[in-house]
Amino acid sequence: MRALTLALAPLWLAALAVGCSRASVDGPTSPPEDAPALEDNHLIAEDGYRLPYRRWGPERDASPEAVVLALHGLNDYSRGMRFAAEHLAEGGIATYAYDHRGFGDTADAGTWPGGQALVDDAATAVERLAERYPDTPLYLMGHSMGGAIAMILATEQSPEAVSGSALLAPAVWGREAMPWYQRTGLWLSSRLTPGLRLSGEDLGVDPTDNPEVLEEWHDDPLIQREVSARALAGVTDLMDRALEASEELEAPTLILYGEQDEVIPREPTCLMLHRLPERPPGQWRLVLYPDGHHLLTRDLQRERVHADLLAWFLDPEGARLPSSHEVGHQEGLSRLCGDRD
């Protein structure tokens, strides 16, 4: 069993060092008549599942400069988006972040809901926000697993309401980027021991260099600290789809990655960069933060990330990013992947 745990440990890191542990959630047998809907504090999904959300920005009856739908990572919940959202609010941007089903303060938290349910919930949120703000640019901002969801949504469903996506350390560690023993261990464990729980407390990997955030992370009861083999396989399915989606990214896309990231390693990120389509100016842009870790918007250097996000959301194609860490495609491949012209 220890050998299996060690074989799956790198995949567990792709789940941001924590995850879920039980079987999938069943929604209501029949959705309520008002589903889907965006209430004052909850997004009501197509099946009636209630997703609590947080909002930052101008007053609800004001007209924001832009609207951002923030999608959190696997172990996280909506509160994790607050640092970035508070900065965006200063620039007149409204940010909405909900707890993915099975995470945070949702019913049956700790339960893997299935990857497609996560994508469908994001699509519902886009539809409801587009109805509320029909004349305002709407963007996705996805971190880690949330970045994978944003990539899948943008390419497989291509919602017209979405003006672009900001991907923060997107989770693209699909099976193609895994050695054979990880793929084999994942396959065996998801079928033979789907309830097996893995804890990464002894792996010595920190998702950020911010000690206050790490302490808060440890003490927050809504942060999940184990990942099951079933959930790990489901997350990997999402990452497979996200890696494939990188070939089809068409809407303006901002990709942000920390060169000190120990959770989503360089190899799968390089696969994504190699697959990005030939771009017209401004279609996709890449920012590499030399001191950045996985939790880019919560790191000690987070102000640089926040400023870049604000500038891009206000002008995705033309803005000069304040951090000056934007790089061209070839420079990014050279720095991360060792590619040369």
C-alpha cells in the first residue's frame, strides 16, 4: 500500500495537496421550479444544487467595468479568491466566486461530484451572470483545477458571453505527462481501492511562500486535506481534457505561472505551451513570475499578480502588464522547457 501511495504522490500534488474522499453527490430528484438562478447568496444549479457564492466589487445596482467569474482550485473554496477580488474591486470590477459542489460550504462537502458537473455549474454561472450584466464584459478567472474548468468551458462549450479567460497555474497534468507507473497506479487504485485516501502532509510541499496563508490554510475547517483515489482519477480526467483544450483556445487568454510552483510542475505546463495555437496579437499572453508559487494571488509577491490581472481585465489585448513579467511564446518555452530557437 505504501508503494501505491508513493506512486500516486505526484498526482496528489496536482490536486493541490488536498482533495475529496467519498462517492459522487446525487442532486435533487427533481429540480425546483426556479432553477437555475442567481440568488443573493447562492447560485442554483440546473439540478437545484445550491452553491454558495461571494461577491466583491461595486454595489449590486452599479455598473461595473467588467465582471469576473472566479473558479477556485480542488482543495479550496470561494474565500481563497478574496485577495485578487479585493484588488479588482478597487478598479471597478465585480468578482463572483462560488464554492464548487462538494467543496467549501456546499452540501456533502468532501464528496467528488464528477468533473462534468463542475463544468456544467460554471456554464450555469456564466449564463446567469450574462443575464444580470448583459452589456458588461464577462471573464473567467480559474486557478489550478478552476483553470482546467475554464479551459474546458471556453473550448467545448464556447459561451458567447465570455470575453476571455485568465488561467492561474492551470491544472493540465494529464495522463500524457505522467510516467507509466503513475498511470498504472491511478488506474488500479481507482478501480480496486476507490475510497483509499491519500494525505500529503509529509511530502514537504508548500503551495505558497506566504506563512500567514499557510497557517490559515491549516486552521480553516472548510479546506479539505485528503484526496481519494476516485477523486484523483476524476481530477486527472479534467486535466486530460484541459490539456486537449489548450490546442483550441481562441478567446483572449492570459496564462500566469510561478516558476517556483511545486504543485503543477513544468513538464505538463510545457506540453500546454507547445500545444497553444498560433495566435494573432493579444489572443493569448503568458506571464512567468520568477518568485511565484502555486497560490499566485496569495503569495508574498501577489500585488504584482493582482495588478496584472486588473490591467488585463480592463484591456485584454492592448494593456501593458505592470509587472513586466510577460514573455513571448519562445522565451516562455526556453525558460520553462529548455527549448531553443
